[in-house]
Amino acid sequence: MQQSNPRRKIFDVCVIGSGAGGGTAAKVLTEGGLSVVMLEAGPRLHPETDFKEHVWPYELAHRGAGVGARARFQLNDEFMAPNGFWDIEGEPYTTAPGSTFRWFRSRIEGGRTNHWGRIALRFGEADFRAHSRDGMGHDWPITYDQLAPFYDKVESYIGVFGSKDNIPNAPDGVFLPPPRPRCTETIIKKACDHLNITCIPSRMAILTKPLNGRPACHYCAQCGRGCISASNFSSSQVMIPVAQATGRFTLIANAMAREIVVGKDGKAEAVSYIDKSTRSENRVYAKAFVVAASACETARLLLNSRSPSFPDGVANSSGVVGRYLTDSVGSDLAGYFPQLEKMPAHNHDGVGGMHMYMPWWRFGKKNDFLRGYHIEFGGGRDMPGVGGFDGVCAENEGYGVGLKQKCRSSYGTFIGFSGRGEMIPNDKSYCELDPNVIDQWGIPVLRFHWQWGENEIRMAEDMQDTFRSIVEAAGGTVRGGTRRHSHAGNISTGGEIIHEVGTVRMGNDPKTSALNKNCQAHDVKNLFVADAAPFVSNPDKNPTLSIMALSWRTSEYLLDQAKKGEL
Amino acid sequence: MGAALGSVLRAIPLQAAEYAHSIIEAENADDKAGGYAPRFFTPHQFGTLQLLCETIFPADADSGGAKEAGAPEFIDLITSENSDFQLKLGGGIMWLDSTCADRYGSPYLECTHEQQKEILDSIAYRRNAARDKSLSQGVEFFSLLRSLTSDGFFTSKIGIKYLGYIGNSFLTHFPGCPPVPGV
């Protein structure tokens, strides 16, 4: 019997997933003195060979378009840091009839933090008690004040720039100084001032000063390619190395978690995983488990962990696992700004992303919809890349010196706007196990059900109206959406914004939630969740910073329990 | 910028830079040896492709053209890996040749300059296909070729210089928007 094997290694904690949540847990737990084994479904990351920072497009035969120019039609281009895919060969997911959902998954050490936009926004006080304010959705079992000290810890450690602006429900944090605005941002800020739309320095996990041994940003605008100097945040470069340095950390790469095994005492005792390199089944044992595989992958693992005591999946006696799935409401529009044609050539790069943004500026006012959104924007004289002149070519047509000159005069004159808003959970948006489909590892896959609510559709329309008014106030003309949305109308496809949250939600009532206020399973005391699955709502603020703050809080609770001998 | 470069490079592992340049050299080595042997297009088609690319973005007083920028080689490479492009571009060049043969009695490359201009002027605009349905396949072909030529030209060294992009560098601080009247 396996239980009696005296040579079996039992770790203090097994963390599943190496992204924002898993990386934070590994750091806090190992530094707290516990031994941690981490399962990552993809390979290790090697920044010095995997990143293509500072490479010019003409230095690659494919110019950044990738083999067969396939990258031209995807989120990834050839320069991107290893991150993830909309489709993974051999690992399908399905959608229910009538539903459309896109799921971006990573299979790499560091997960989606290798590519994320580094936008690091705190949730606000009102976000934790949204139901009390407007009657929709549900309240969190914790308040902003309970999470705030952990936001402080995360920001102090990873480094976030921003400015203290005292915006209602968009709390200030521990900030490094923000970078100066680019010309595009100066123009839009002026228009926003005119329209009474708040436009302030953005809040991004990029160092504008050296911090904790990492050098400051060198302003090449290539964060998405991965940063060799680790001047932006990724779990792979900022969390995992410090865990490793404790000597109490083991990372098992290419390990696809299949099932959490519950012992006779009702506690989780092992994770069964597939070693992808050998296609063999293995087990790793621990005293506690932190699942941080990303919201939907975490739900899938719990649902697949079926046993006589948990016929519907471990920690799922409530039946909520997979439910309350939300993504951000997305909508985009671009404008052409003639004054940018006169701009002399200059270095416009800056950090990899926006230097300014618009937090929700109508908080507490009467609107046509509930909750709110923020606006991200960017454009201007970026490094030229494949696909960058499709629009100008399609609009002007023709050929010859005239077209060539038109491309040059219009280069750097476009600014794209992206709204990111809060979706209220609904009964028609959830994931479950597909009864008929398995992946190449033999693991049942997820089937998605998706429907935007009326509130989200109205919010996306409002975004479009706002974008138009900003473009016009800034002296520009509207030039259509910045991205192709497969969903009809102005709203993004579910999952497309890559802010999936809520599938293993926390709460005080074990009948309506899977986790308690410490992200500990109501049903299984040594099982925790540390990604965005515990989120009770999905405020407009991008989830990554809150994933880390919540994971840090959960990990400190777990440490405390371990010290008390409760595990 | 030189001083800034030196100070930041110290923070960047040398092997990273070496690796990036070694893969680049390996990728480029294939194409630099002798004359270019097209991967997908026949020599005749590749010659047509070169002329079309150069006609779309020609050399002028300010810069070289799409041919010097390596756009034909780039398009040949991605077409050799993409069956959809093979159909649209391989088929497109054959459409162009047979249309020229019908109209002028010879394939595109052997047509007079005036004939070449006439056929391109007819397939370079969508509105022409609305008037004359026999042109619609040619318009589709030319539209894709124009986009891919813009990729090839504007991602080249001379194309990037032509646009005036400045960056991809190491700065110790970011100066922000330069003082420009009206901004």
C-alpha cells in the first residue's frame, strides 16, 4: 500500500501552477519556512534564450510574423515571451451550443505573467460589497481594509508605478514615480480634461527605480517580449527565483495535474499528475495544497477530482465550482489624429504599455448601467511591425510612391482605446466538464457556457460613445475598432480579455461558496485556491494584482495554520 | 545615448545578447549564400513577385524600394509555409498572367510598362471590381499582396528608417513628449 511507503517524500505544501497566484504562494510559503513543491504544466522558462528583447523585425526571416505568418492573426507575435495560446494542440475545450468563449491558456513557468499587460490596479472598497450597493451579484466575505495590507506588501515587493490621485473606488497604492507622458497621452489627457473625464498616470508593475535587486526600466517598450533585466514583473523572474533561493522549493515542470487525491481522513493527501515528457502517471504528496492553475483550469481540476465522498468534485458539495464565471467587458475603437502627422521623429517607446489611463470617473453617479469601466489607450510612433499598415493600405488602396508616402505620413497618427468593464455574474455563464471529450492526457475537458447580460451590452455601448467623444474632443476622426471581435456588436467575445474569474468562489456560507474567507475549501481544510477562481466579483480593475494580494493573504494564513499545527 | 547603453548593458547577461544574435545569423545564413532560390514560387513567378513588390513600394528619392527591403523573399518564405497564401498568391500570379495573356497576348512580366500599369490600375481598387466582376479575384489578390508587401517593406531596415522610427534602445530616463507647438 502506498500509505505505508516509508520512502515517500511528503512536502509541506504542493502548489499547482506557477503564475501570479502560485508564484506568490511559493515565495511567501518558502520564506515562511515551509517546503514547497510546485507543479507546472509547461517547461521551465529561460529568459536568456527565450526572450527576443531588442531584436529588430528585419533580424528575423519571418519579420515577427512567425511561421506561415500565423502570428499575424493571433495575439502572439514571434517576439512575444513564451506565454500561452488560444488553442493548444491535444488539449481542447468545448463550448455549449449557442455559446462562444475563448480561453487563453499558458503552459510555461510563470504562466500568463510572462505576457500580461502589467496593469496593476487595486480593487476599491465598493468592489467588495457591490451587492449591498446595487443588489446584483454577491458581496465578498472580506473587505478592502482586510486586503489592503497585502496590496501594500505586493506593491512594495514587485514595484508598481503610479501617482496618488485619491480617485473614488480606485485606491492609491505604494507607488514608484510614473514615467512622463508620451505625445499621444498629452493629447488625450487634454481632451479628457475638457470632457471632465479623469485621466491620470497609469499603474503598472514596471520599475521606474531599481528595487529589490532589479534594475530600473530602460524604456524599450517591449515588456511583452519578456524583460531580460526583469525590470517588469513576472512570476518566473520575480517570485520563483526567491522561492528557489530558500532551498525549500522544488519545481516539477511538464507536470499536468489530473486529480487531487483525498485520504480516508477527508483531507487532500496527493496530486496525481501526468509527466508530459514520459506520458506517465505520478503522484506528489503534501500536507497542504494550493491550487493556482488559473480560474478555469483550477475549476477543472477540482471537478475532475471525484471520489465517493466528493462525487461532484472535491470541495464542491455546494455545486458552485465552475459557476459565476466572468470576464471583463471589452470594447475598442481607434482614432486618427492629424496633429500627430506634424510630430518630429522622436523616441516614443517608453515602458511596455500605457503611461496614462482613465479610471472609472462616473463612480457613484446615475448611469444607464451598473458598475463601471476604465479606459486603456495607446498608439503613436511604435516600432513598426507586421500588420501595422493593413489599415492604411486598405483605406488608400492603389500602389506606388503615393501609397508609400501615405504610409509614412500616417505612421504614428493612430491611438486605440480599450474599455475594460465589470461583468455581473449570471446563471448562463459557467464551465463544466464535457461529458464526452478528453484531452491527450486522458483528462476530461471543460465545456463553456456563455452569455453577456444586458448590463454588459449597455456598458460596451457607453464605451463606444465615450471613445468617440474623446477622439472628437482631441481633434481626431474615428477609424473603427482596434481589434476584430467575433461577437456581434461592440462587445468582446467571452474570455477574450483574458480576465476569467470566479469559478471557485469564496464566501461565508458553505452552501453557496466553495471557499471560506481565507480561500480555504469549506469541505477540505488543507485545500486552498490562490488564483482568480475565489473572486466573488470581477471589478473593472485587471485581476492580476488582486490575485497576488489575495494569494499573499491566503499564504500567510496557511503559514499561521502550519505553525499552530492545524495542518 | 552611448553612456546610457553602457550602464544598462552591465545589467543584461552577455550570453543573452550573444544568443539572440547567433539565432539571427543562423536564420539569415540560408538566404545569403549566392542567388536566392525561391522556396515556393517558380523562378518566373518570383520574378513577377519582385516586380509587383517593387511597383507597390518603389525606390524613390527618400529610400530604396520593397525589393531592396527583401519583401519578395519574406513573402516567398511565409507563402511556402501557408497553404492559404499558396492558393491566394500562387493562384493570384497565375490569374494575373492569364488575364494579361488574354488582354495583351503575353504574361505580366513581358507586357509593356503601359500594359502593366493598366492592369494594376484596374485591380488596385475595390470599386473597379464592383463595376467589372471579372476583376474581383485580381482585386482580392492584389489587396493581400499589398498588405504583405507593406509588412516586408516597413519591417526592413530601410523601411523603418524611411518611417523615422527612433527607439528600441536603452535609456536611463524617458524624456516624454518633446516640446511641440499645439501638443
